[in-house]
Amino acid sequence: MKRTASITLNGLGVPESLRWHENALWFSDLAHGTVHRWDGSGEAKTITKVPGRAGGLGWLPDGRMLVVSMDGGCVYRLEPDGQLVEHADLRHLVGGPVNDMLVDPKGRAYVGNFGFDYHAFVREHPNSMLYAPPGPPKTPIACLAPDGELIGLTEPTLFPNGCLLTPDGTTLVAAETLGMRLTAFPVHPDGTLGSPRPWAALISPLLWRMVNHPGLPGRITRRVSAALDHPAIAKRSSSPIAPDGIAWHSDGESIWIANALRGECVRVAEGGRVLDRVATSQNTLSCLVAGGDGRTLFAATVPTDDPVRARELNGGRIEMYRL
């Protein structure tokens, strides 16, 4: 029987980018454009409101926070006086909203983006129809120096999302949400990322070929997939796994995945073997293993990730499970 997380915070828009910083949980609300801090009691405190909707979060070595402006196409820096200053301009690089971000201990930032207007597409079509040839566009991860200067771009990927550094700092693992996989990049001494290699496939090779097939088999597979994504069916299904936010398990080897298409967090080993599952009440966009003793799984869940609809519903939640 799948274990189940409990609801801790409610009434949010689209909670995302869970981080543990200075003994508290931090997160963005993609629907309302705000950044929040929660110390485990009462309501979450609003830290700042970001023009163009808050996205990925991180901190420079001197303690200043970096936060993505999704629709603004840039990264802001929160100064000690509370002012937001543009840290990096990514407008010329992105084909859709800027998304999640990882900031390493040296202050280098790795920033993904949608690559296209995802929400405009899925308002009109089932998610599976994205794979009708030529398929969704690919887009790179931007590598930024601590001062915000662009120092490199990765090879294009399918919707680069949550990222992690290996404990030794030599490899970055990124979630390719629309690729249904985790991908590893070597980290060069200058902070740029090298050629990607598979870390974990989260869909069977046969199904991946079928959903991308240009002929009749592909059309049938995409329609069947669309039917299986109906909420009444999806909540009883454990497939597919579309990785959004990701987090190291306490062993430093396996990775927890927030499944953006299902109400669950899934722990996988390198190669893709599923080790564990924790059910959540809604589709899950971000996860984190943290807390005072590092043994609490946090999950950010939503009834919809569409920011327009989410602002009306305010049904986003933070959920927790003790590992």
C-alpha cells in the first residue's frame, strides 16, 4: 500500500521550488508571484513579490537570494534593503517562461525554461498531443557566473526543470519533464556543463517510441494517453512519471521525483528503478527532503499548474511525510 503525505499548508496558488534555508522551508507561488518562508508554525511569511511571477530560488554565498522572473525572462537578486535588482537577463535565450533554478555553493546559477508557451498549448489540447511530430521544442539550461554573466548553455533538452548537484559537485542532474527522464551533465571547473548522459529513463523505450511515432500507432497511443490522464483515472495510476522538482534522498544516491502528472513523489535509483512511492493529494510539482533532522519529505501539490486558473482556485498545498 502506498504511503500518504499529510497536508500542512493550504490556500496557495501554485507552490513550487521548495528549498530548505536557514532552518525554514522556502517556496515560490507561481500563480501569485510571491516568495514565502515557513518555519513550521502558523502561516507562511511572504518575503517578496516578483514582477513577472516568481520561479526558481537560490542564494549567493553572501546570503542574497536569487529568484527567477518567469514571464519577465530574467533572474532577480534580493538586496539587503529589500530591493529587487536584475541579476541576469535571459530574454534573448528563452522560448517560453523561465523556470526552475539551482544555485551552487559558489553562486553559479543553472536556469531552465519551458522552451515554448506550454500553458497555451494544454489549454487547447491534451498533454500527450505535445508529442505529435515534430514534438515539443527543445531548449538549453543557462549557466550563469556568480555576477549573473552568461558563461554557457547546455545542449537543448526537453523542458529542463528541477536540478541537483551530486554530493561531490562534479555532476548536475536535471529533470527533463517532457522527456520523461533525468539527465546528467558533468560540471566543468569553470561552472559550464558538458555533454549529457542518461541518469534515469522514466518511461519504457517502447512507449516512448510509440507516443512519438509519426503514423497511426502514434496517433492511437497519444489518444489513449490522453484518456488515461483524465483525473478520475490518473489518480489511480502510477504511470507515466513526468519529473518536475527533484531532491536527493538521505542516502545521497537515489532521487525523489515530484510527478507533475500524478499525485505522488517517486524515489528512483540511477537507471530508473523505482524504490519507493509516497502518495499526495494532488499533482506534485516540487519535492524536498529536509527538516531539522533531514528526514521529512516535503511536497508542493496543485489542482492545476495553469497560473490563471490556479489564482482563482487557491488550492495549492504543501504536504509532508516523515521518512
